[in-house]
Amino acid sequence: TESEAPRSRSESDSPAAAKGPSGRAHKVALITGITGQDGSYLTEFLLGKGYEVVGLIRRSSNFNTQRINHIYIDPHNVHKARMKLQYADLTDASSLRRWLDTIQPDEVYNLAAQSHVAVSFEIPDYTADVVATGTLRLLEAVRSHISASGRTHIRYYQAGSSEMFGSTPPPQSETSPFHPRSPYAASKCAAHWYTVNYREAYGLFACNGILFNHESPRRGENFVTRKITRAVGRIKIGLQSKLFLGNLQASRDWGFAGDYVEAMWLMLQQEKPDDYVVATEESHTVEELLEVAFGYVGLNWRDYVVIDKRYFRPAEVDNLKGDSSKAKKVLGWKPKVGFKQLVKMMVDEDIEIAKREKVLVDAGYMDAQQQP
Ligand code: NDP
Ligand code: GDR
């Protein structure tokens, strides 16, 4: 799925060089979805490579920067602040174009999304607006920015998903057909093809990363891995007695988010833009995840888990297991953290969080029933 249109690329593409092609001392990356799980790991990774990072955040009535607070430096400290935050929204095309013109990034990572599959059945219209049309808005903003400025070296990363494969049987690779099973997945398919189209039509250096599930201690608490590890921590510390879940037979290829952001960056350092599956090539059911997570702290999950129909989806994705041989071969990428190690890392962190909650509960500052 390489671009057939000629691309103008006058600058050095050395992967190690964070030096900016625009004559700046460093590269500048623009990240949408910087406040999410992947945005936080990608920002740490790029800062470590000497990039300046500008993140677009959306307005919220509560602070939504918890995952990046530890790397935030007040912008008044001009010499040290290498991550900056600006307000924008994927539903607001003018904000996207304005920040592209102002920031003049070398790389654009589009990570923003209404990323919860089950929620996408509840708010399908909004999900499509952000995930599908939002991607189109950003691609169009990049295209028109390049056209007006002549900054042809810009590279674009699109956060694609294994959910696009849906009911296509495993192993799923770049050549497997898409058969989406949710409004979220259908919207990601649209975003995927918009990205391919901008590459073919305008010669944009645009890559689709087709990433399988990746998790971490920063994972949102209503995704199944974190929901389980949070519950394990709270049950172990005596703050919770039941865990309500849906389909335990679904199988997923779960990796560590910290590993996966490197693959995003590697895609943009290649000579040609292309699409890549990123996965561990190992799949486990939700039930196996329960065995490992509860077993790690010496508990039997069957004593705590209650099946609740509200967590079943109108259409399910049964079995995802990626074939990431292309990423291995071309990008030289492979995952470092395995399934059990990942689950243990998350449980360890969530036990620490539960311990802190216990202090608050014992002091009367928090109600133990306040479940995530
Ligand atoms: P998260 O849900 O943790 O983060 C999503 C980010 O998008 C948040 O920063 C959120 O802001 C932001 N966002 C949501 N709506 C808008 C909007 N309208 N305008 C601007 N920003 C918005 O997702 P992940 O970090 O887990 O995933 C990153 C991307 O990768 C997503 O596109 C996801 O669909 C995709 N993906 C994720 C996989 C995974 O396993 N994690 C696998 C494959 C693909 P706020 O913090 O304010 O909510
Ligand atoms: P997924 O992740 O849908 O794969 O999307 P999630 O963790 O939500 O579900 C995984 C599987 O677990 C089953 N499940 C439950 N899921 C949730 N959330 N809550 C429950 O109580 C529960 N019980 C069982 C689900 O039915 C499903 O089969 C994630 C997101 O990050 C997407 O944005 C991303 O694109 C894909 O991963 C790859």
C-alpha cells in the first residue's frame, strides 16, 4: 500500500537524528490525544530523542492532564519546557489548521479518538465525527498547510486499530480484509482509507499503524485489562468484593503501550510511508487474564467475578492475534514486555494505588464503595 505519487523529500531521514529538517536545532512533533495512554508514552519517548512536543488537548471541566503532569514544565521556563499544550479539538477544523501553521511540526501523530468500543455503540454519531471525520479534518489541515507553506517534509502517523479486522479470523496481517464490528471500528476503517488516500492522491508521507491492544498502568480504567487489575488491587487490600464483567471468552493480543509507541515513531523514520501491523503475535482470553492477575496475588478469580449482561456488546470481536512480521523485518521492531510481565506490572501498580486509597478510606476522606 505504498504511495504511488512522487514525494518531495529533500531532508535527511536518519532515524537517530532529532535535528529538525526545517533548520531548527531539533524536530518538532505535534500530537493529538496527548493526554491519553499512548500520548503520554509517546511524549516521553520523543522528549528522550530530543524532540520538542506540542500536544493538542481538548477543553474539559476537570483537568485531563493526569498522565502527563509528571513531564510538564511551566512554559514560562522557556529553556526547559519542551512539551507544550494547546487547546484544539478534532471536531474543530480551524483549530487544527491554526496550530499546524503556528507550530510548523515535522511529524504529526494523530492519536485522538473516542477510543472505547462499547461506548461507540452508545454515541455512534460522535464517535464517527471524532474518529473518522476528525482524521479527515486533520489530514486536510496538513495538506492545506503544506500547500500554503511548502513544508513538504511533514510526516503523518494515523492510529489504526486491530478492531478494523473485526470478524476476520486470525492471524491478521496488513493483507487481511477489514470486517469492523462496531461504530468505532467502522470509523477507524474510514480513517485508515482517508490516510491511504491522502498518501496516494497528494504524496503525503502518511502511515497507518494497525496496532493490536496495548495496555499499561496508565490504561483507562474502563478497558478490561485495567478494570481487572484495578479490582485485583482493591480486592487484595480489602476495598472491593466483586468484579462485574461481560464476555470472558474474547481473545486479544495484548502488548505493552511503552513498546508500541516506538513502532509509531519508527514508521515515520523510514524512506517510504507504509502501513504496519504491530502486535505480540500471542493471544489470550479475558479468562486467562483473570487467572494470571488474580493468581499473581494468590486469589481465585471465580470467588469475585460476576457476569453482568450490560458489559456484553451488540456485536463482539472474538479473536485477535496479529502477524507483525512486516514490522519486525522492515522496522526492526519487536515487543519487549510479554503478557504475564505486563499483567504483573499493572497489578503491582494498582496495589500501590489501592494502598493509598485505603489510607484515605481509613481516615474517613473516601468512601470504600467509590469504585472506579
Ligand atoms: P485514550 O482513550 O487513552 O486517549 C484518547 C485521547 O484522545 C485522549 O487524549 C482524549 O482526550 C483525546 N480525545 C478524545 N476525543 C477528542 C477530541 N474530540 N478532540 C481531541 N482529542 C480528543 O486512547 P489510547 O491512548 O489508548 O489510544 C490512542 C489511539 O490509538 C486512539 O486513537 C485509539 O483509538 C488507538 N488505538 C488504541 C489501542 C490500544 O490498545 N490502546 C489499539 C489500537 C488503536 P481526553 O484525555 O480529554 O479524553
Ligand atoms: P477492546 O478493549 O474492545 O479490544 O478495544 P476492551 O478492553 O474494552 O475489551 C476487550 C475485550 O474484553 C471484553 N470484556 C470487557 N471489556 C470491557 N471494557 N469491560 C468489561 O467489563 C468487559 N468484560 C469483557 C470485551 O467484550 C472485549 O472483547 C481496545 C481499545 O483500546 C480500542 O481503542 C483499540 O482500538 C482496541 O483495543 C485495539
